[in-house]
Amino acid sequence: MTPDLTQWLPWVNYGCAVLAVVAGLRVVTGRQLFHSALALGLSLLSVAGLYFVVAADFLAVAQILIYVGAILTLIAFAIMLTTGFGDPTIPQANRQRLPAALITLAVWILLVRVTVAIPWDQLAAPQPRVPVATVGRTLVTSYLLPFELISILFVACLIGAIAISAQRRPMS
Amino acid sequence: MPLAAWFITSATLFCLGLYGVLTRRNAVAILMAIELMLNAANLNVVATARLLDARGEGQVVALFIIALAACEAVVGLAIILTVYRQAKSIWADDLHLLKG
């Protein structure tokens, strides 16, 4: 008999949310840049876990593949090609730390107050799980044009990145 | 988890990213903070989609945001690498000349 795991779902949910925020804090305050990159990976994985909880499986897998797999690798490459592990005694934050914290806190309080003031769960009942087939059908019917435009954007990005970072030899 | 908790998680992640963009000196770290903000926006879209969406449009939009974030990271890191080669500095507060 398989144990019923759905009773643990709220715990997984809150655990992922807390982990995402704690890792996010480490991303923006860590002194060693490579550790920040690893914390970013943990935060992105926790968000993927949150997607799994709301049964957005396809999105969760895409998040892991693209964000954790591709973007994080790129960031690790960029860190290694520039400062490497670096000197942890060099301050990573500029002198605007206090005003920045105040502005951020003000934005956060505004967002949270607006969020709490609205009775979200009474506005509409949660929808049933959307199967992956439906997501795929929506992607290639109603959203076909943006889907194709994204591929043009990808090609433009690739060519642009190569053109920007290619070493130019002086004309002989 | 009630929907408000999702929104608060996403708002917190967004504000952390904002703080990172405002305070970090390393250009790569600023880019990482931007990724955090994009991710928070995505979380918000998915949380709202759970309430209103029966056709998977929320997931499709979130997928587009992930793709755009990938493009942004590629071009951003290429620019950072070129600037690092030219100016020999990764600190955003050193890079204050557009030409020179």
C-alpha cells in the first residue's frame, strides 16, 4: 500500500517558499560571488518545487532545464572568466546600502499591504489541474505568433552575443 | 497555501532582487539579481493562473518569460565579458564612461 503523500503537500509548499526566500537573501548579500550563484540555483530550484505543487509540471521542468541548467551555467562561466573566486575582502556592496534597503522595504510594505487587503480566495475558486496537452495546444494555437517570434528572438540573441563578444583582430 | 501567501513570497523575492540591483557592485551579481526579479514575476503569473486559468495560458506566458530571461542573460553576459576585456574592471561603479 502506498502512503498518501498529499497530506505533506502544504509542508512542501511552505518549505519551498521559505527556502526560495532564504536562498534569495543569500544571493543579494553574499560576499563570495560563486556562493551567490549557487544560492541562486537553490532559489530557482525551490521555485520549480512550487510549480510542481500547483501541478504546473511542464513549467517546473522547463524552469529546471532553462534556468538551473542553462542560465546558471552561463553565470558560472561569466564569474570564472571575470573575477573567478575573487578576494572576499573586497566589498561587494556599494555605499547606497541603507537608502536601497529603505526603498526596498517601502516597496515590499506597499505590495504586501495591497495583497493582504484583497480577499483573493473568495474571488474565484481554484481551477482544476491543467494537463500538459492543453498547455501544448494553447501554445501552438492561440499563442502561435509569439511562439514563432520567440524563435526569431533566439536567433537574434545568438548572433548578437557572438557579434558582441567576438575578439576583433586589427585590420592588416 | 492561500493565494496571498504566494503573492507575498513573490513580492519578497522581487524586493530582494531590487535590493541586489541597487546595492551590488559586480555586474554579474546585478544580472543575478535581475534573474531573481524575473523569477518572482513568473511565480506571480503562475499563482494567478491557478485561480483564473483553465487553458494553461498562465503557463504559456510564464514559459515566454523564461525564454526572454534566457535571451537577456545571454546578451547581458556577452556585454559584461566584452566590457571586462576592454575596461579590465567588473565593478559597475567603475564603468561610468560611454566612450573613452
